[in-house]
Amino acid sequence: MYEFFNSQKCDDVKINSYGDFATDLFSKVRCGVSRVFSIYKNDKIISCMIATGDKVNTIIGPVATSKEFQNCGLARNLIYSVDDTQNVYLYCKDDEHKQK
């Protein structure tokens, strides 16, 4: 997952340190605070997101889809799969990603 996010040519999902990322994510998943959602094709991640929160509020981010699979609705499907929380927030680095 670390390699997948960093292979995407997007500063929004660039993760600087594997050790910090792995330790933080492992701890959050183990405690039930974060969940990882991925879509695979031929045993390779093509779309992935991390959701952090509880049954009241969940923040989604980062989210990424491989360039050749973008605009197919994969990230949207991942986001909509978080259906067990009351409020879902999508973290965006800037205004260009906000829906109008």
C-alpha cells in the first residue's frame, strides 16, 4: 500500500516515511480506528483508501487510483463502501477536488 500511494504522481498522497506510515497505520487498524479499502486486479492494487474514525464520524484520506483505471468509479465505490458511519468526510488537500 505504501508503494502504491507513492507510485501515484500526486502530492496529495505522497507518504514520506515507510516506518512512520506502517507503524501508525498498523496501530490504528489494530485498535479499530482505521480501515483500509483496496481494489485489486491480478493481485495488484489499482485503487486504495484509508478511512479513520468511528460509527459517528469517519475521515477518508488518502485515496488513490492507478492512472489507467481513473474515471471508472473505483474510488467512488471505495468511498461508498463506508456505510456504517453517520458522517463521512473526504480529506482534500485543496479546492480542486471538491464537488461543485
